[in-house]
Amino acid sequence: MTLLRTLLSGRTTRLAFVAACAVLLVALFAPLLSSWDPDDIDLSQKLQAPSREHLLGTDHLGRDVLARLLHGARASLGSVAVIVAAILLLSLSVGSVAGYAGGMVDAFLMRLCDTFLTFPTFILAMFLIGILGAGMTNVILAIVCTHWAWYARIIRGLVLSLKTREHVLAARVAGTGQFRLVMRHILPGVFPQILVLATLDIGHMMLHVSGLSFLGLGVQPPTAEWGVMINDARQYIWTQPQLLFYPGLAIFVTVMAFNLLGDGLRDALDPVGETGGWGK
Amino acid sequence: MLAVESLELEILRGRPRKVVRNVSFSVPRGRVTCLVGESGCGKSLTCLAILGLLPEAVRRTGGTITIDGERVNDLSPEHLQALRGGKAAMILQNPMSCFDPICTVKSHFLESLAAHGGNPGRLSPEVMPESDLARARRSLAEVGFDSPDDILDAYPFQLSGGMLQRVMVALALLSEIRLLLADEPTTDLDVVSQARILTLLDETRRRHGMGVLLVTHDIGVVARMADFVVVMHKGEVVEQGEVATLFAAPRHAYTRALLQAHLSLYGLSFGDEAVGTVSPEPCLAAATPGPVPEEVRIR
């Protein structure tokens, strides 16, 4: 609770927190917030201006833009949640084993990381999609493959530094087993820093998902997703620019909210920042 | 109790080089052996080698270590883990950094108890079984805490260095240990706390009959505590013997320099009449603070 209070003490972070919570709530309760089906095509209603019935108008297939925008939050945030969870699981396991075990195990795992680090996200995504076909699963796979190694390297570094701390040595002296040592004394020290990194990266991952969906490699139409919506609206950029503007604004606000939240979290978890800096 | 024979340690970074060479000494049951020497001479590494806790970059290349008849070199990792905190415990130099800052003292006790005969798996301080709690309270009372429950609920940063050092001794006393390694246990403490910890170590040794290996570079501490002294210099044992003999007639130049350096702090000289046939007393008198006035005594 103290952490939450520190986090919310800044106005910008408070605003970002509210925005992020709002997007999360929208994603969770999308079906309750709009009576329209996001995939319901009605060509007689296409490209309608905002009205009482369709608050943000309709797209080129007569689908309600607001309903697609609200359901799009589900696809975007859902895929990012899966990506972040998979990256954390993989990198925490590999990074902590490499850092703690050291020696040959460390050398092998880090070379493995180096191999994955050589692939650029978009190129690997295209490669995987070329082999496995387009779809959200393959986009998630590509983003996880190109990002877990960064996290594993950072976690390894943190573990390396934590395992030489005296309190870890004292726990070993007391006869604490290796598994318990890692779970109780090392990972709790790693986790807050990784949490900050993951929060800062949520926006970055979201841009990847939307970017790949925009290129037609990720979420496939007619599923509502912000990147797909921008792609659909591409041909109406001159006549109906608002169709691009709404999903673009949604991506902008969400990415910004998570970035600012990550910044705030970093400041809140930084003991130097908390006291206003050394010597103050 | 503890026998170290021809111990050799090597640092692997860059070109391998020996940092501890041919070190042999023993710690008999119920006695205190002091390992003295300047910083970086290999005292702490020797201690860590005894418990099989050498850093990654350091390797034992020779020699044997025997604790209570068991050769540490031959022990499996599981047996070694059981030995640490079970038969042999260690007190580290800086008590402020030896406790996990995000865990209460009770959590530290739970962990040590889980490793040695407590209730394994139960590691939440809220569900600490009564039997474990009683053991923790008993141990804290033994090191002089009047209200152990307050200490158990405290976080490390809420206690002073001297108190934490006593908590560390209490943690060591949870099992019936036979050997206590104390790696410069008083270096980071003020003189009042130093005196208290030394008295505590001495009382504990007498009560439990354990062997104590005390690593220090403070000759005053040696004079007060030691039965035997082992002098290390640049990774080698240059002299060892009973404390009175070694103080009276140091044979090696380094030992003489060490004693002289200490005495000169108090305006004494090794050849002085006052020092005479050197016994530990002058060193002790020069280094030990007088009786602690009641008003400055800490709990």
C-alpha cells in the first residue's frame, strides 16, 4: 500500500494510472459497454457519421466503430499480457539459473540468449509467419522469441550481483538450500526491477502487435484489433480520417499510460528517489 | 574439532595464483583459536573454505579439512548443507548487511529452523509453530535479549549493529553446533558493543563447549579471547602457538611487527620494561575498554 501511495503521489503518474486502469476495465467489460456486435456487418449502414445510434460512426462494412474500438482493447491488451507473462516466465527461469549456477551453464545459456538477440522482431515475425502462417499466436511467438533474451540477460546480471550480497552468504552459512535461497533471497530482489522494465515495455509490445496486425501478419480481419482497424481505414484516409484517428488515439493513450506508469513505478521503487536524492 | 591440513587455495581470474598456501592449524573442542593477519592475507577465504562456501573464482587445490571427524572435502552438497548451521556456524563481519532487509528477524529464524529440524515448508512468519517459536525465543534470551518477541518482529534496519550481531549468534545457537567460526565479528561495532559480543562469545563457548575459530586483525581481541593463535601473512601461516608463548616470544618478524604496531597505538614498545616478559595482559589492558558505565549499556 505504501508503494501505491508513493506511486500515486505524482500527478502525471496518477493520470497514467487512471488511464491504464480505464483501458483495462474497457478490455474486461467491452461487451457490457456497447450493445453492438463488433463483427456485425451491415453494408447499408457503411461509413456513417457519428449519431445517437453509432456514437463514433460506422466503418466501410457498416460495423460500429465504438464497439470495435472497445473490443480491440481486449485483443491488444490480451496479447500483450500473454507476451509479457511468457517473457517473464522464460527469462526469470533462464536468467536466474544462468546467474546462480555460473560456469558452463551460464556460458551456454548466455550464448543461447545471444543467438536470439540477433533476430530483429519484424524479420523473425515474417519468417515465422512465412512458415507457420499468419495469426496472433505466431506474432506472440515472434515477439517472445526476440524479447525474452534481453530480460534473461538483465535478470542474470541482477542475480550475479545479488548472490554475492552478504545476506545471501549468511543464508548459505545457515544451511539454506539452493532453491529456497533463490526463491526467498534472490528473486524478491530481482522482481521489482523487472516489473518496472515490463511495465515500460508494455507500450513497446503493443506497438509491435498493432504494427504486425496493420501489416496483415497478426490478428486477422474481421477480428477487432486496433492495428487491424487502422489497416482497414487506410483507404479512407482522405474521406473518413476519423476512422484512423480513433484506433490511433487508443494506441497512443494506452502506450503513453503504460510508459508513464513504468516511469512512476521506477521512481517509486528507487530508494534514492524516494528520499529526494542523497544528502537531502 | 576442526583440523585444517596443508590447505591450498587458488584464484582463477586471469593467471591462476595461489592465495592460501600450505595452511595447517586446528581448533580443539571448547577452546578459542584466533586467526590473525593483515587484510587480504587469506583469513576469510580459509574460513569460507572450511564451510565449502568459496566464491566461484576461488578453488581449493590441496589439503584437507576435517570437522568432528568428517572430511569436508568428501561431503556431498546435501551433507555440506546439513553441516552448515547444523554442526558448524559462522558469524560474519558486517551484521547490518548480513540480514535480508525485506525479512523480519522471525523470518530468518524460520529459515534456519526449516533447514535444521524445524518445520520444513512452513515459511510464513504468521504460522510459525509454537515449538519453533519457543526455540527462537530461548536462543534470543540466551544472547541477552530481555524481550525476544520484540526482536522477532523487528526488521534488520530497526536494530543496531551490536543487536544484530547478537541475533546472528542466537541464530547460530539454534542447533547444537560444535564449531563456531567468527569472521571479524567486532570490526564494524563500537567499543561497547565489541566488549559485549566478545563476552557473549566467551560465555557461549563455555556453556556449549564448542570450538571457536576467531578471525581478527585486532591484537586486543586476540589477547582477550585466544587460547591458541595462528598468524597468517601473505597466504601462509608464519607462526602459531599458545597465546602466552606467542606474545612472550614471537619468533617471526611479522608477528613481532604486528605486536609492535598494536602496542605503539598505546605508546608502548615491544622492548619496554612495562611490557617485560610479554604476556597477553599488556595488550589486553591497552585494548580492552574499562567497565561499561550503567547509563551507556545497551539492552
